Amino acid sequence: MADTSERGLEAEPLKGEVAEGGVSKEKSCTEKLGVSRLNGWRTAAFLLSLFVCLVVVFAFSFILPCPVRPQYLSTWNHTLSDAATYDFLAVEDANEDKAMDVFFIYKDAAASRNTCLNLSIPCLVLTAVDGTDGKTLWERPLAAEFDWLECGVKGLGLQGTGCLVAHADNLTAIDKKTGVVRWQRSRSTVLNGNLPLITSPDLNADKADDFAILSYNPEAPSCDTEDWSNDAENTAVLVLSGSSGVVLWEMNLLFWTPNPRPASVLTLNTYSVFMLWGQSQGNQTNEMHSSFLLHPRLSQLLLERRNPAQDIVSFKAMLLERGRHACYLVLTGPDGRQGLEPGETEPVILTKRKIKDDVSESVALRVSADESITEDEVKQEFYRLRFSDKLL
């Protein structure tokens, strides 16, 4: 029997190998099937992750609201007829759009505006206007007469800051966001209180900052200094070093009375650019007043922009947004401090202009004999400026 088996194997020597080959083929197919399934799972995972990424992108692009930057008008005017105004301008974020808004106060004598409500006319009106377009945010009528006003005051019984007005016989605290009167107190105890306000920590443990008002006796003798502002022939603008007091820049300018004080705006390069008001030697008419831009790195030239003569009551230069939109505010009209009644002369106009817009409308005024710097170079340096609201 053994011989027969051996003979069969000898007659068909590949039979055993065929059987072994069939087993190996079955294993190979199984392995391929497993790899194919694994590739399918990988493809499905890839497509699923791609779908999730697309959903997230579309959600952030179209569904979830993105923060919108304020859209500014480069120049706007807020005009009030039959009014007089005061030397006060302040900037605070009243409508929480991350852009500064403008506060000013005026004496209103126009009954048609109905701003005085049940108060006698004329009355005082504290107004907040949108810094982006000059539209009114709110108005708060107050009893005349006006003494002083401070905004950005802490400790007025509300979160954040507000405005404190000294008028008639009252001290009135006003919410900067809504214009609502938070409280009103008689000024009998601080009738002669004046600026500046002194902010102090929480003194009475009510978890709110407190403030102090300095009061003085008006009948006490005072030291009056000579008024030099009327002497337009002997006035000069100086820029001094803050660290040493050394004169960095000096120029004689003609001034009119009253003349706005110089202002400055800080840049990212840690130096400030300056804005001045006056009259150059070539512009000595009463019909035109000039504003000047001074770049401290190119002080050989001033940029002069001539403006129609106006009664400027208040002036302020600032940034309307963190690190952006350097501009200046000019408040013109009858001055309530000078006894001018509303409507006697011109209307009250609050004007906002972007500083860089003045560059193209300015001409060069050479300060020194150095002619190596040209007008175009100075203008290009102003256009390249980036501003900052942080002091280093």
C-alpha cells in the first residue's frame, strides 16, 4: 500500500504543491480585503474632517457675526443756531462701539428745539454726539448758569465714569451712556468749589471710588499776573525736552486773542506730532487764521493750512479709536463766558477733521535756512505716520 501511495505521488508530484498554493491564495485575498476596508475608513474619516472644517469656516463667515469696525466720516459738522457755547470738549465712548464720542455743552435759546423741557429758557444742554458722524446720541437740559464741567469722573454712583456738572446752585452727576441724571446735590457746601477734581480710593467702603472738590474763599486776596496774551509781537512757540528742559524747537508766530493752545498726538515711533494755531508773517489779515502741523523729525518746515477766521472757543486733538483715526475738534461760536447771548453773532459749530486730510491742503512754511528738506518729503512723512494712545 505504501508503494502504491508513493507511486501516486511520483505520478503526480505537483498535487501537494497545488493544495498549499490554494491556502496561500485564500490568505492573500483576506489580507487585501482588510486593507481595502482600512482604506475606506481612512477615506471616510478624511471626508468627515473636511466636512467639519467647511462647516466651521462657513459658520464663522456667514452665521456668526464678526466685529464691525466703525465707519468714519473724515469731516463732519454739528451746527446749532441761537446758541452760545463754552470752553469744554471731552471724549468718551458713550455708545460702546469702541470709538470715542464727543461731549460739549451749550446755552440754548431756541424754543423750537424743545430741548429745555420744563426749564426756563435759555437753559444749558449737555450733548453727546457720535464721533463717527457727528449725530446726536443724547441731550440733557440743565438749569443755567454754567460754572464748570468734568467728564471721565469715577465714583458717581455708577459703573465706569460719568460727567459732573456745576451749574446754578447744583452739582449734577450724569450717566455718559444715556444722559440720565444719576443724582443732584445742592452746592451750598461747595459753592466755591472748582476744578480740578481729585479722585481718591473708596473712603466709605461702598465699593465705589470717591472724589474731592477744592473750595476756596472768593474774597481772599489773589495774585494776578500780567496778561501777556494780548501782546502778539512777543510770543513764541517752544518745544522742550521732557527729560532735560532743553529747547528742542522754537518759532515766533503771530497770535490772535483768544488763541487755542497747541496740541499733540503720540505716534508709534514714541515721538509726538504737534498742531499749532497762529498767523505766519505772510498772513497778517483778520480774514484768515492758520493751523500748523509740526513733525519733530522734520522741524525745518511747517505745514500751514489757512482757514476762514472764526471765534474758536475750544480745541482738542486726539485719537477717536485705539491707535487709529487721529483727528482734531474745533468748537466755534459765541462764548458764553464773554457775556455773548445766543444768536448774537454766528451759530455754534462743532467741527471734526482728520489730521492727515489737512496735509494735502497745506503749504510749506520754512522755519530754518536749511533747504535740504522739501515740502513733498514732509507730507510723505505725515502720510506714513501711525498713531498710538499709550505713553511709554
